[in-house]
Amino acid sequence: MTLTATVPAATATDVVKLFGSGDTAVRALDGVSVSLTKGEFTAIMGPSGSGKSTLMHCLAGLDSVTSGSVRVGETELAGLSDKKMTALRRDKIGFVFQAFNLVPTLTALENMTLPLAIAGGKPDPQWQDTVVDRLGLRDRLAHRPSELSGGQQQRVAVGRALLARPEIVFGDEPTGNLDSRSSGEVLEILRSSVDELGQTVVIVTHDPRAAGYADRVLFLADGRFVDELRSPTAEAVLDRMKGLER
């Protein structure tokens, strides 16, 4: 099943990913093709072991494919040197992880600007103000992670992903460690970053409620795309997931 889109932020074409070799090799991705539209919020779902996190890691350049092609924008990832791959991840890709991954000794603002600082750059002041205010962090910028709630820490992580204005933001279970209220706040921010800031967001999630914030939900099973849902609701996503798990 090949899923197409008009303006790709990232594309995978006939992607196969094997773990191990010989008779014991596990085929985590089995000929996956997908195109992710710029300025759209996509959720990737599937049962445990379906390959959803593997796919995201391949799309984000965190893992290599066994065969097939992955592009971010116009850049083919296969064959990139370590230096060029690092630059691509720094300049074009943002990450939001389940575990926040903040530096405990740095303030919220220092954490948000850290990737740019490491690269020798600075955020655009106007863009920084837009992101900070949209995240509701104006009065928390001098606080360290231990002084912030889980939801606030994840908002800092979202801000870190957005400040460099990447072409695409990937979230690996970005609300998995949050209570329902904080989860909703973070999802609203990701949704508004698409609607108001033109960001492209792709998340892997097992939560139908989280997927309900997306424009499009892609369903994986046994390393292949098996279904797609546009303008999803949490209830519709849950029904599709129940069908896959049966």
C-alpha cells in the first residue's frame, strides 16, 4: 500500500529494515512507502512491534535502512557522511522524546537554545518570543527542569525542537510520560504549531486521543502500512486499532 502526498517534507520509498541476519533476521519494515506533507500533523500508530518507531527513526536519520530510499526535503539520507547527517538533523529536524531529555543544570531557556548554541548560532529574537509565548513559558524561562512540572518540561522540549525552525518535528510518544491534562496541553501546542506556525509534525503514539489531534493517521502492522484515516477522531482511531489488534 503506497500513500502519497503533494508537497513532501519527508518521503520513504520501498523501505526495508532488517534487524539481525540469516534465518534469525527480523523484518521490522517490509517495503514501506509514504510521503509526509509539509504543514501537516501526522500520527503513526500500530500494535506493539508493528515497526512504527523504527519507521520514525529511519525518517529522522537516527537509523539507516536496509534497502529503499529516505529523503528529508530534497536530501537523500543514504550515503550522507556523518558530518552531513549531523548537520541535517541539526538544521532540518526537531525531536521531542517521551523522556524530555533536558539538561538538569540548565534553565528552561538555556535548554531551548542549546542545540543552536552548540551549532554556533542564535535563535531569531522575534521567533523565540513567538515560541516562548505560544508555549506559555514566559515566567518559567529561568527555572531548571527540577523546578518545572512534567508538562512544563515537555513544553520546553517542544520549544527546543521549534526554535531552530526545522523542516519537520518528530515526536516519539511525546505525551507518554504525562498526565491527561499535561498531555492535552502539549498536543494543543503541537497542533497550533502546525496551524499557526506552518510546522510539519509527525508523532508515533499508541494513544487514540493523541492521534485525534492529527490531520492524518497512518496505521502500521507487521512492518507495512495497512490503513489511513483523514480528519480522525479518537473514537474512529480506537475502532481501527481494535481491528488491527484482532
